Amino acid sequence: MSTITRFSVGCSFAFSATNHYDSISFANSTTVYVNFAYLCTVAQTAGNTIGTQCILFDGTPSGGTAQVRLVMLQDGSIALATGAGTIIAGTRSAANTFIQNQWIHIQAKIVIDGSAGTFDLRINGITTPIVSASGLNTRATANNYCNSLQLHCNSNLAPGNIDDFYIFNDQGAAPNTWQGDVRAVQQMPATDSSVSWTPNSGATRFSRVNELREDGDTSYVSTTGVNNVDQYGVSALAVTPLSIVAVQSKMYVRMDDAGPHTAKSRLTSAGTTSDSANLSLTTNYQWIWQLYATDPHTSAAWSAANLNAVTIGPFDVL
């Protein structure tokens, strides 16, 4: 991870020739939209060596087959390549698409098919594609879909950082088409609203759980009281977005005795509480994630004002 980001908040994923990120499996998807911001950290040079890439798999990255690859090349081009790495479409005939140490936002629409595959590429929020290719073979198996991905750096000739990564398909409810520049924002605990847990140091609870990257037992809150709940106010959004796609709460939790113990997270919007599923704790840290596609108080899309006013925190169930 890296603290180098587009908007000087949060973290990005920093690539080298040895690290990668594997997704969980998702629904079989023939048409996928891949959105992310990319920062190349080296100067461009002539050549078509593949550096950073997003590989779409049929099966898991560890045991499946790479169907197609969205790749960053050493000369500054963005291209589509086969699962085996042969370039089949991209910006190589145009001017360099990205340059050293400048963030670029990339949106790609990829249709997986043996002969009717397509590739459309947009950059920096512009609605006109800079690449629109059709009649492609974008699969390596008999299946016209992908169901997992890997972010990977193939060469130090085009490494870099990825931020605000977002992938979805054209199935079901929105998002199911071009989304523009979607930004992920971390709103951290900023005030104590109502508290009953104990901080491991200092007087405030929120200051023990507001690190951008979890720090284990360095700072934390704890409790032995069943039904004890902490609620923290969050830092306000720096800008007002055109729309909010979804809100996700997250909590990093473990027990330090023999147990058993169960915990969950709570989000409160305008007096309406919404809890995550219960998690049985172990002595190792685990994440609790809860996705809110709509505001629990209104059952409608989130507004910036309502989001800024939520409280979040841990709930000791058992």
C-alpha cells in the first residue's frame, strides 16, 4: 500500500514486479466495466513491454485461465491483450496516453466473446472513447465470461499505483453502464457521539480507531460489556459529489480471552440504526464489512448531508 493518492487522502495500491492483488469470485460476466485511476512512476520508453495490468479470469487467478488483459505498456499506451499477452487493440497508434507521475483515470468496457468481443476505452471523464474496437477474440476458454480478476505488475518498465479501482457488469440494477470518474473516499471517525467502550490510551475513543490503515494492537477500543455500543461521528466529505453510489462500513476486531464473543458494527442515520451481521470472534483479527446501497433512514440514494451526519461504531453482542 502507498499513501500516494490522487486527492491526498487514503491509500493506493503500489505495484512492483513481485506483488499482485486477487479478487474474490463474482458472477459470470460477459460485459464488464473496469474503472480505476493509474499513476505510472517511471518515464516512458519505446517498446511494448506490458507493465501494470488487470487480468480477467475464467475461474480463480490461482487456478483459472486468463481470458483477456487490460494492460499498461512501457511507451505510455493502454491496450487490450489476449490472455496469453498478445496485444489486440489499444492506443499504440496514438500519442502516449499516460506520462510519468501524472494521474489518469481509465474506464474500459470489455465484452468477452470468441469472435464478437469489443473494447472501448475512455479517459479522464471524457465521454468519447479514444479506442473503440470490435470483432475481437477476447477469450481463452469456451466460456464468454470472466468471474475473477488479478491486478498484477509484469515488469518494472511500467509499474505504478492504482487508486479508486471499480469493476462491475451490465447485469441488474445500476451501476450497469459507464459511470464516469468514481472516487472512493474514506470518512474516518472524528468525534465521540455516544460511547461505552474503553480506549487503550487517552480520553477519546474515536482517536483510537481512526487510522487510515489498521495498526492492530497499537490503538484500539475494547469492552467486556454485553450490548455496549460506541458511535462516532465521521469527518465530512471534502467536496459534494454529484451522486453517491454506495456506503460501506468496516471494522477490524478480535477477542483477547477464551471467549466466546460475538460482535457487529452499527451505522445510525438520522436516528435509524442498521447493523451488520454478527461475527463470531477469534484471537486473530477479522474484518466486518457492511454495504449500504441506500440510506437506511430514507431507503433512497444517499445525500452528502445525510452521509456526513451518520455515526458508526462497534457493538458487543456477546
